[in-house]
Amino acid sequence: MSKVADPHEDPTTIDPRPVPATDVLNLRGAGDLTDTHAAKEIVAPAYAADPATALVLDLTTVTYLTMEAVIPFVTLARRCAARGTSLRVLASEPVRRKLTSLGLHSAFALKQPRAES
């Protein structure tokens, strides 16, 4: 949902902040994340979201994660903490191992993916 400006409306009264389309924004990664660029593409929508929009970073289908690909996720976590934005991270076992080995598991509220029944 976005606001369309009325051409006859006073432009100084238009709120320039992005209007959130939903209360939760899901950011999904899949497969091998081997570089910063790929990870930046995943988190990019979060930077346009309203700070009140909760973020879910779903990395449950990521099979491989390099140290370079972790950087945009850490940057996002720091930004969310500074703005008071809720960030929940769902991590596959390889992602969980990588974040733990880098000492970053405490920087994220890691959640286990739900087991399929």
C-alpha cells in the first residue's frame, strides 16, 4: 500500500516515510549465499520498511553461508536494534553453525525452524 499524492494537495503535508504494506516483512534466502551482494539483495526491502514493521529473516533453506554473506545480516541486526525494529531470524543448521562459530549467535534472536509433521 502506498500513498498517491493529490496534485492539488499541499506537498508539505505529505508524510515522506514509507507506508508499510504489512505488519511483518519476510526476507528469504535460499541455497548457497557466497557473497555480500546476494545477502544485500535479501535484506534490501528491510531498509525501505517502516521501523514499526517486524522483520523475519528466513534462512531455513540456506545450505551454505560464507563470512562475507554474514556482513549484511549483522548490519541489519544492528540497524534494527538501534531503531527498535523487531528482527526474528529463522536459521538452518548450517547457518546456525556458521553464526555460532563466528560468535554471532547472540547478535540474532535465532529460532529453530518448525519440524514438518
